[in-house]
Amino acid sequence: DIDRMVNEAEAHKAEDEANKKKIDARNGLENYVYGVRNTVQDPKLEGKLPAEDKTALEGIVEEAIKWLDANPSAEITEYENKKKEVEAKVNPIMAKLQGAAGGMPGGMPGGMPGGMPGG
């Protein structure tokens, strides 16, 4: 009876680990997307972010949130690929913002969402 319980616990451990990795991947994407949204809405950036860039970022964020809502059971690779896709769209705009700010002291308010590319 104890052996059966140990075997069941081992079987569930692998399943739990897989679920944790999936949740971590989803949370990584969500945190990045909401970090971008918060940066775009930051009052300190008022006037520093061109309207077309702000609109572009808002569209990227909105699309990513819709994707998250439509794909609650996506696989780890899907979450990771979506995050890379969103970063590829967001990072060039954020880089322009940092450049336009003349290397703002202390960097971007709240830091770069999700860290620097490749970091």
C-alpha cells in the first residue's frame, strides 16, 4: 500500500513539474505584456512617446492580451514564442524611446519591461 502511494506521488510529481513550467511560461508573457502596458501609461512618459508609437504599443499589448485570453491552455513553447514575437515588436519602439530620452538618468521608468533583449 505504501509502495502504491509512493508510485502515485512520483507520477504526480512529474505532472506537477510540467504544469509549473507551463504556468511560469504564461506568467512570463503576462508580466512582460502588462509591464509594457504600464510603461506606456506612465505619466512620466507623457510627451516623450510619439503618438504613433504609443498607439502601436497599445495595439501590441491589446493583441497579446487577447491571445492570452483565447489560449489559456497553450503549451510552453507557444507562450515562449508569443513572448519573443511581442518582444520583437516592442523592443525597437522602446529603444527609440530610450534614445530620444538622451539616456535618461537611471534608465527607463520602471526599467525595461522583461529586461533587456537577450538578457
